[in-house]
Amino acid sequence: MKRFVALKVNGEEYDIDIEPNRLLLHALREDVGLTGTKEGCSIGVCGACSVIVDGKLVSSCLTLALACQGKEITTIEGLAKDGRLHPLQQAFLEYGGFQCGVCTPGQIMAAKALLDANPNPTEEEVKEWMSGNLCRCTGYYKILEAVMAAAHNKISSDFQVKHERKTAKIQSLNVYKDS
Ligand code: FES
Ligand code: FES
């Protein structure tokens, strides 16, 4: 039998009817409509589904949505503010910390949880913390570089501006069109 649950995600409240065994991962993606959180292994091993619940990093594929009622859930969609990327998102772009991007939301959420608790981690601490997030593409070094760059504020201040200009240029060339 379905149960009513109010989920607070990225500061917005979503009232949804779900089965009691509905996983947070599926509630976020299919009921709330936030598909940034990815499903990889479905058994708590790969970290692709990582989100932050009441300040703690959790695997949403192992978490019941009902158990998150009344808690603050943060997903990758909640990081950019006022049209500006979070420093970790900027660092992943600038340092090439991704290729296919499937693991990236989970990597960034894991890194955010680390930097929230420990703003000045060593490389070893980053490696150990991020060891629960698997990537099939990058070989991890770029991810490590990106997290260290975000932690030590080594992101070009004009990176976002350059990125916006590049996007505007591509749009003006009609390389792709908004549908
Ligand atoms: S999908 Fe949750 S840890 Fe892999
Ligand atoms: S960027 Fe492809 S799996 Fe990590």
C-alpha cells in the first residue's frame, strides 16, 4: 500500500505517494524528477547514487525514501546557486575530472561531503574518502586534482565567464538549438 511522504530536496518540498520499500534513488529520479543522481551498481558499491542527507553522505540505492522524511536531502542539482556553479563543479570542468560523466554527480557529492567536514584535506585523505566512488573512465588522477583544486581554491576566477562566453558563441553559431 502506498504511503504519503514529504521529501525536502535542495530546499524544495515534494509531496509524493510511494510504496514503503521505494528507494531514495528511484524516488529522486522518477517521482521527484531529479535525474542528476545516477544508478550504477544498485548495491552500494560504486557511489554513483551518492547524495547528502542531513549532512551525511549516503548511497541512495541503499536508503529508503520513507526514512528521509523530514530530513534535508541535497543532490547534485542543489549545488549551483544563482546561475553559478559550485566550486567543485567548476573544478571538475576545469581539471577534466570526468569523461562519460555517469559517476560525476556521485563523485562531486562525495567530495562536497568531505570538504564540508574537512575543508583542507591532504591528497591521501581525498584518495581514501573518494575510494567509495568508482569511475570507469578517468583513471582517478583528474578527479583527485579537481577535488584538491576546489579545496585550495585553485580555480580560475574567470573560468565561469569563459565557459558562458563559449556556450553563447556555440549558440550563436547555431551548432545546437534550444528545442
Ligand atoms: S548505485 Fe548506489 S552505490 Fe552504486
Ligand atoms: S567519467 Fe565515466 S565512469 Fe567516471
